[in-house]
Amino acid sequence: MATTANGSCVVNNTDKPILLHNCHPDMPEWTCVLANLGGLTSTAIWFLILLPQFWRSIRHKTMQGVSSAWAISNFTAALNNSFFVFKLTVMPLYAYISAVYMPVLELALLGLFFYFAPRTRFKLIVTAVCVVVWVVLVSLQLALSLQFSQWMEWISITLWSVETFPQVFLNSQRQTTYGLSKVMVAMGAVGKTTDYLGPYLLCMPLQYAVLAFFSSTVSQISSLQVLWYWNRVPASVAAGPLPSTAADAASVSAESVDGGGAAPIGDDDDGRVVQLPMTPGCQAARWLGISALVTELGAFAGAFVWRTGS
């Protein structure tokens, strides 16, 4: 790869190991290795992250509990970002890998929404509008220059920064995160942590630092909701005798983490939520996770101020 300016750095990845790509000249080499390891780790996580949700949704033949606006924003941002990455030509290896397979996986997830959602006029209108927008987006990216793609990348940053807001709103509205794959959420929490290292420790465009802050912050807020609503399930799921002991409740919760043995939310659910008792160990682990995520959100904010100088 040729020597090329990338933001305020001059990047030369020629004949360098993968873990020494895009090293920042003002930082020690170990930070470069750490950031590239983090990027490769998050890339591996993004490759697998949607599979638990695929499994759960296909098993129960429903996408209830998952925000369609989140999925649409995610795919649109990934599609737009792919052109930016390949036109820029000086990015770490993991950025190129993500730019290829993420749009494919997210389009497949949208396919589940289209397949399982009721056949309504609204769904057809939204689908038609999205297809037109995506065709126009691809046409513009193919026709115009890198400078245009750099400007268009702010669209991806905006979408990725706000993509989780619909899911956060949906969780708050329902007062439960039942329907989301908890395995997917856990993988996302780890991935958003390792993903944060690259834009702050490597020579990468400022857009990626802004993206990492907003995307990771909102995603971890969603993860916080999962812990906060951990023992809350819709009344339709908890139909029948409720567990009388914390041990029985733990068994129900374990089954309900990804829908194992638990029914999906019915279309006629009245919105009532039942709070199950929790074992002391589960309660302690829950508060430990909440504390860790809150601390991490503070670290994200500090790194953002340091990186941008404002």
C-alpha cells in the first residue's frame, strides 16, 4: 500500500505486518498492536453478531422486539461506508473486511423483517422508498469522486450514531428487552469496546473517531437497558403459574435469554410486563455489569474530548 495522507498522519503500510498498520507516529508501538488487535476482534464479532438474532427470529418466526428502523439505518450506513473505505485505500485490514460483509449480513436481517412482518401497505411503501434511496445512493457513489464520498461518509456516521435510538426507544416503551437476543447484545457490548481503540490510537480519519463515540455510546446504553430490564418479561410469556422462588425464576430467565422454551411475544400482547424474582448472585452480576458499562461510557467521553480537542 502506498504512502498516503490520512487525516493528520502520513500512513505507510507497505511491507508492514497487519498489527502495525496505520500506526500513529506520536504513540508507542504497543498501542498500534493493541488497536489493530481490537479492530480484528471487533471484526470477528461483527461477522457473528447477527447470527443469534437470526436463530431466534427464525425459530420463533417473528421479529417482534427488534426495531426495523435500527436495521434499515444499519444497512444504509454500511452500504454507504463501503464506498468510502475502498475509495480511501489507506485503512487497516479489518476496515476492508467489515466494509464487504456487514452490508450483506444486514441486508439478510432486513430480509427477515420483510418475510415475517405482516403484509401491509405501509410495509410495501417503506420497502419501495428504501430501495429507491439505496439505488440513488449507489449510483451517486459510483459516479462521483473520493471527495464526494468523504462528505457522504458523514451520512453513515449520522446513521450509525443514531441507529440504536429506535431500539432504545422501543425498549423503553415496552419496559422490556424480551425479543432481543441477549447473546447478540453481549457480543455487541464487547465489540463496541474493542472497536473504540482504532479511531483513537491509529491514524484514521476524524470521521471514524466521531462515529466510534456516538455509535459505541448509544449501543452501550442499549446494553444497559438489557441489564436493567433483565428479569422483566411480557405477561404473555409469563402466562401460567409464576415462579414462586428465586431459583425457579432463574430457571425461567435462563430459558428466556434467547427464547429457549419461551413463547415469543404475541401480536395481541397488551403491553403488560411481569417482573420475575432474581437470585442474589444474578442480582450482583447484574449490578456489576451496569457499573462497568457506566464507567466505560465515562471513558468514551474522556477519549472523545482528548481526540478531538473539544
